[in-house]
Amino acid sequence: MQRRRLGATGPEVSAIGLGCMSFGGIFGPTDEEASQRCLDAAIDGGIDFLDVANIYGMGVCESVIGRFLKRRKPKVVIATKASIMNGPPRRFDNSEAHLRSELEGSLKRLGVDYVDLFYIHRREVERPIEEVVGTLKKLIDQGKIGGYGLSEVSPGTLRRAHAVHPCMAVQNEYSLWTRQPELGLIQTCAELGVAFVPFSPLARGVFGAPAIDANTLPEKDFRRSIPRFQEPDWSLNMARIAPFRAFCAEHGWTVPAAALAWVLDQGDHLIPIPGTRTAENLGAWVGASEIRFTDADRAEIARLLPVGFAHGDRYNLDQAITVERYC
């Protein structure tokens, strides 16, 4: 597993992290035993960067990781998040009181007294980002967190935040079918020495192995509410992706490993965090950092899946609240 650094002065971590939202059941049923096997497989595969949030499973995911840390005692870097309020309606709170309270809850569930990275999960539009970073700096100075991150923000917000105190990481959705960060955010992160942490780098399972079928997803699966996973967009998207799957097979790559390798190839400051519920699925992509593309490979991928190929939005209107759309 390759290594990359979280920001200019943060810890060195595996080039691929593990997104742990799936342990809360948002993508279908799971259980403690399967989650623990998945975490074991991640560590055994060289992953030492775990990403979670207080809202994932309403604390369930953090508790799963906490039990894993107690059982195995691995040397890992942990990132968690706060600011999304349980709804409906969907609300956000970046106040100092809320962030402190939620961080304490996360630390208790994780069974630790410190996390390496603490994200503002979504920005509260009415509250100046400078005020929010002031709170985060206090938490850093008090030894509660190693650094702070932002999620689903614009380059402008990142610059404002970074001017108050250096940001460690920005986490936005980014994959072969979600490319907006290329319009300034990835570049701004590189300029400022901020890690860019793509979530859903496998497009919420679209580039998985085996391929998912949106029409047979469990009734409560989060993806059923996303326009890209609804007809007619879903069938149109699968038709566009089919040639890419054939291209991967010709090269002896699994589809998820190739899709993840493409994300890694976009810059040394990118640290994607694919998620999964099972050790078996993790095994299909954990070796992605070893794939090396030629210029011809890059050109063919760009031809097969050009920017903007995806049909449908990545969020519905309710999910898109406070996501900063800057282009």
C-alpha cells in the first residue's frame, strides 16, 4: 500500500482509507461480525485511515469502530465529523457548543480521548466560516483533535478557512462520474497543502464488483433516493459504463480497483475513502494503488467516460442543502 500525507503537517496514512458509513446499514443490512471482519481485512490489507461520522447510523458506526479498536488495538488514524442534525427537516449546527458536545460523544463511542481529524460535515451557511475555524482551533489547542477538515465546500470557503488556521483535509464526492472538484477545488487543495479526500470514489457501488442493480436495491437503501439511480437515468448510466468494464477486463483489473486507481492518479494529495460492508468487496479494490496507467490508458478512460457523462444529479434537492455549488 502506498503512503500519502494528510495535509502539509498531518500524519502519513495509507493512500486508500476506509469509509465506514456502511456499517450503520444505510446501504442495506449488516451485522457486527461482518463489520469486524471488514475492518480486520482493511488493516491486513495495509489500510490505516478510518473515516466515520457521528450521524452514520446515529452513532452505530463509531461504536463499531470503538469495539474494533478495543479488540485489535491497531495503529490507525481516525477521522470523524459533526454538524448534521438528525431530521427531518435536515438541519445543521456549526456552533461551538454543538461541535464540542458532538465531539465528546464521538470520543466516548470510539473509546479514545483524541481524533486525528475532525470535519465540519456540512457548513452552516448563516455562520461565518471564520468563526467555525476559531472553534476548531480551540479544539486543536486543547488536544482534542489533531487537525480540522471541511466537507462539500467550495474553493472560496476553503481559502477563507485556511487563512484563519491551516486546514488538514477537504472531503467532497469525487469519482469518474462526479467531477466538479476538478473545477478548482482539487487545485486549491494542492496549492494550500491540503489533502483532498474523495468520498464515494466508486460512485456508491456503481463501479463495484459485481455490478449493482439499482432496481433491486433494498427498499430503505439510501441510493434509491438519488436521481442517478432512478430510471431512466440508471439504464443510461449503465450503458455508458459497460465499455469501461470491458476495458478493465481486457487489462486484468477489477472494475473497482481501476476506478479507484484513476482517482489516485489525479494527484498525490488525493486520499480516497471507498466504503464497503464486507471483507470480500474490500478485497476487490484494496490493491488499487499498485495499478499504473499508461498515457494510452488515461486517454482511453477519458474517451469512454468523459467529464459529464453521468445522467441525473448526484443528490436530490433535500440532500443537496448546504452543499456548495461553486460553478
